[in-house]
Amino acid sequence: MFDTIIKRGLVIDGSGSPGIIQDIGISNGVIAAVGSIKETAAREIIEAQNLVVCPGFIDIHAHSDFNLLVDPPARSKIMQGVTTEVCGNCGLSGAPLQGMAKEQRRKSLTGIGPALTWSSMQEYIELLKRQPLFCNVALLVGHGNLRGSIIGYENRGPSRKELDNMSGMLREAMDAGAWGLSSGLFYPPGTYAAAPELIELAKIAARYGSIYASHIRSEEDLVVEAVTEAITIGRESGAAVQISHLKTMGEKNWGKLDRIFDIMEEAINAGLDITADRYPYTAAATELDALLPAWACEGGIDEELERLRDRQLQEKIFAAIVNGRNPAEVFDRVLISRVFNEQNRELEGRTVTQAARLRKQEILQTYFNLLIDEQLRIDAIFFTMSEENLQKIYRKDYVMIGSDSAAWDTEGLLGAGKPHPRCFGAYPRVFRKYVIEDAVLELEQAIRKMTGQPASKLGLPDRGLIRPGYRADLVILNAAEVRDSATYADPQQFPEGICRVMVNGRWVVQDGRITNERPGMVLLKKQAG
């Protein structure tokens, strides 16, 4: 007796193989049979004729670490078909959190919570286990957490003792079940770390059979050098490398992509495990203060704000940002997406240039006033990338699909602002634009990049494929109707065409609507170092 039989769907199993009309039998949260199954042998029979049945999507690059703890839980990922989120990317993870790292995070989370009652990865995992989760969660350890906890936000290398303490903290997190180490070398405090420090820590990840995922040091003028550094860290440490959201930002850097491909493929051909991920948009999103030079952020939030209030330093910082360009050329492409102060709410959805005009101010004045008013808690979207390059990136076999987003919602604390549309539409957009409309990918290729490939990279043993014995994380979609609805102007819209989503054998989405099921699990890596 099966719990559920899914009948006559086009089963695309996540391996890249062509789809086959098959039945799937599910028992106790596990795929028990794939093939031709008698209809009478189940408590529930789902007719999937003319629909695609595939593994649940594994978001290899997610940022829901803290949003997972907000009540009510956010629906934007599960409604896209994401059944597992890999959190802790870009050097920022939910844990460990000590010292200045904890203090920084407490300040940045003001307004949505949650209270930071934990310090270690083990404590954070135990807290997550008590949460009602739509999706499964796998965790990386942020290098920024390690450095911020031990060294703070100082621009210097670690002492031997400090590096030993960071290493011990990493080992504790890996022993608790984390799946790898991530770095955010564009952001403080990761930007203050040199390659030898990262190699030393990545060696620990390698001993656990885990990955090193990196938001590389530059995605603009020094992007070639930054990719080379990431590969060097992988070569010297022995860790498998995941280059996060592969891109070239700024039109003058678009032509560097082929050189990046050459460098990556040379390393792959030499036997290194080098892969990447990318979201299906040409605009990036992060905090508005990401434009600041690294020296302006030294010492943490309080010292950064002190510099931003200094009129003379404002001129110096602004000159570094515009770098000889017309300020409007820079800030016409920077969209304010989320603020916390009501007096600035009218600026959400406007560029910084438009905000300056509305306030009858110079761009410099508006930019610094916003950062100070919002205590740096202001998100922005940056329009800096090439569609042609994005399509080239997706054609590469070693590039997966990732959202680079947290889970958000259409209401409640996680329903405010105008977040990047990738939060609501990344996976359906790949199907609509890059499979159906532009024919960049075959359907089976796209699904592999979302399922079997990220599972293999991370080392998830029983997810990402439709195979007997694998966990029943499944999506049923209408390939003719699937589409993203989210836009930059109106992002909080769930997609169309995602009919059903199953997590661990239970339907979380039925007929395009959320159910009362919360079967998500914290997935722990079993291998010890």
C-alpha cells in the first residue's frame, strides 16, 4: 500500500535524462516505486497527465537564515517549488554568532527580529528544528561569522591564536552538521581576509568532504583576479569550490566573461571541482552601503556611521564610489527596495537619483542621509549586468540555478518593501524565459541545474533525483503555464503553473495554494572530519 501514487506524469528525474511518462509511488515520505503502478494500491491517487513531475528544487544559494525564525513563516520559496534551501552563503550564516558578529547582526535585524538567543551552530540547529518549516534547510558556515566573532571588523590578518580559534569554531559547526564553508570577500569583515587565512579554513571544510562557496572578492573591475583567487583557494585547500552568482558587473567588464570561462575550464580540466550558480536576472541586490569602499566600513556599524556623518569623509567616500563618473550615471541604476523608517517609505521603488530629485537634494546628500536615517538597514537593487552574458553563463554545464535570496512573503513582517523579484520568481522565470521563450536550456537541463546537480555538489545523499529510496521532495508543474509574476515594481506576487509541491512525502502546495503542512527538516551532514 502506497500513501500516494502520482499517475501518468512526464517524469523528469533530475539527472538530465529525457523525461518519461511514468507513475511514482510514495510511502512514509520516501519514493518507493517508479514505473507502472496499479491505481488501487494507494490512499491517494494524483493524476498528472500532461504535467511535469520532477524533484523539488534545491536552492544552492539561499539567504533565509534569519527569516526562517520569523512568524508567520515566509511562503515565497515553497510556492516556486523550492523544497530545500542551502543557507549561510556569502560569508553570512545563522551561526556561529559571538562577539562583534553577534552585535552587528542584532543591529541589522532590528525591525524584523528575531532575538539572537543562540551562539553556536548546534544551538541554532536546535532552534530551527523547533520551527514550522515549509522547506528543508541545509546550512553553510559563514567565514564572516568566524572572523567577526573572533577578530571583529578590523582590517588586519589574524594572529595564530585567532586563526586557531576560528578553526575550532568552524570544526564545531561542521561537527554539528554543516555542509561547508562560505565566504563573502566583497563584504566586511570577509574583505579584510587574505587568501592564506581562507586556505587554512577551507582545508578544514575539505577534511569534512564539504564545499567552499564564495562570493568572490570582486565582480567588477577585478573579477578575473577574484575568480583566480577562488580557484587557488580550492587548489591549495583541496576543497570543492562553488563560485556564487557568477557575473560580471558594469558594462566595461562584460567582455571579461570569456576569460573567466577559460580560467574555470582550465581548472576543471586539471581535475579541480569548480562549479558556480546564478540567478535569472541582470540586476543584483544587497544593502545600499555595499557601494562604500572597504575602509569606510572598518570597525563595524557604529564606526561606519560615524564616518558617514563626517562631511569631509562624505566627499572622499562619494568620490571613491563614483570614481570619476557622473553621479547620476551610478545612482540611476540603484533602486531603493526596502527601508524601515516610515518617513522614507515613499522612496521604495525609486532610484537614488529619483529620490534626490523628490527631496530636492544633491545625490550625495540623499545617499548619506538615507544610510544614516536607516542606520544602514536599507536594501537596494543594482542594474549592472548583461542579458547576453547571463545566457552564456546558463549554457555552461558547470553552472547551477540559485536564487541568491531569502524567503519573503506578501504579508506580515516579511511582506514589506519591494524586494528583488528573484525572491518570488527565480525558478519559474528560468522555465518561462530561458526554456520556453529564449530556448537557452532544454527542460531536462534546467531541472538538472535545479535538482540533481546541486544535490551532487553538496553531497545530499537522497535528494535531487527521482529514484526509489530517495526522499519524496517533488514538484508537479504545468510547463505550458509556468511563469514568474514578480516584477521590480510589484515583486510580491507568487508564480503561476506550480501545481503541487511535496516535501518529505507531504503536500505543502496543492492546486497552487499553500496547505497546513510544515514538513521541512534541518538536513545535517553525517560525515565527520
